[in-house]
Amino acid sequence: MSEAFLSQFPSVHRAAIAGTLPGSSVTTDHLGTRVILPRTFDPSPVLSDRTPTNIVAPSPFSNIYFSTFREPQKKILDTRTVLISVDGACSGNGTPSARAGVGIFFGPNSSHNVSEAISGAQTSQRAEILAAIKALRKASTLFADVPSVGCIVLLCDSQYVVGAMTEWIFAWKENGWKNAKGGGVENKADFEELDRVIEALEEDGLDVKFWLVGREHNEDADRLAKAACA
């Protein structure tokens, strides 16, 4: 179930359809009636430009990015929400000489930024999942005991990762980790680990959301990921 799929139904029916996924919600704003899938970051409905370029700003300390829910010209940041850009890359993907790496971007010149190769199977999809895992583990050490932070948003250009963690994983778990075609879920162990990390953060009072963006809005993490597998 995707927002594109849901958009074909009358708004009065979307709430019932969304109810089939735990944690779904329905919102109505200037964009119309929309279903917000579980773990999906939804930028402020008052903003006409909802792209990262318009609503993401660095914090005044620690070189960590925060997302803002208010009009950018007001310069009022939502300091409860930490934004982390993640990406994976793989040179020679699908070949015996493949080299995969992750990129994690907290902010300009941040000491928390990560650019490193991965172990195990060298694929771009695994790199994308592992980037999310590593970013959240790092976030756990940085923010688990910081009461002023309540939400970690992973900015990601991978439909594969975002779709899995905001929608498909709930059906996978109910179906014994079988996909829609009845086969085994690819990269199951990595997705299980990512889900465990998210649940542990939630137990510590930190919500985890995913923000799917275009590649042009994730260039910093992409650059770090490509450098890791060069």
C-alpha cells in the first residue's frame, strides 16, 4: 500500500484503508487528504515548500542538523527533532569485485559523520540498510539520555529502505517474513536488526521516522558512501 495507491480512493475511505497498518494516520492540509504511513516523517502542513532545502537547518551547536516545522524565515527550529542523512553505495554492484560502503551525514564538518566500508555481502541494498542501522546506533549513544531530543529522522533517497521500514515490514512480520509473492524477504537479517534498533530507541523515548527524498537532497551522505567504497 502506497500513497499513490491510496490516492485513487475517495478521502472518506482512506482512513479505513490506513487502519490496516498499525500507526497509520490521515491528515488533511493544502495538499489534500493524505495517509501518513507508520514511521513516516511528515513535514509541517503549513509549508508550501516541503523540501529539505527549505526546512532543514543546522543547529547552533555540535554540527548536527535539526528539521524545522515553522516558516523558515522565522528561524525557529524544532530542536526536539534530529535529522541524519544516510545512504549506501556499491562500486561494481553485482560483480565478484563489488565494494560497498555507507555514508552518514550529521552536518557540515561534524565529527559524527561516517564514511566506511561494510562487511559481509557487498551490495548497494545492504549498504543502504546498514547505513540506517549505523546511524541509529550512533544516535542512541548521542541522544538516548538527552530529554530535549524526542525524534530521530533518517533522510534517505532509498525507496527500498523507506518502503520496507514504513510499510512492508509490518506485513512481513505477520506473514513469517514472507514477501507479497510468498518468498523469503531478501536481506531479512539486516531488516530484523534495523527493526530491533528502532524498537530499542522507542523504548528509550525516541521516535524514529524516515523521510524519503530525491537523490539531489541527499548528496552529502551519497558522497560519503561513495568515498567508502572507492
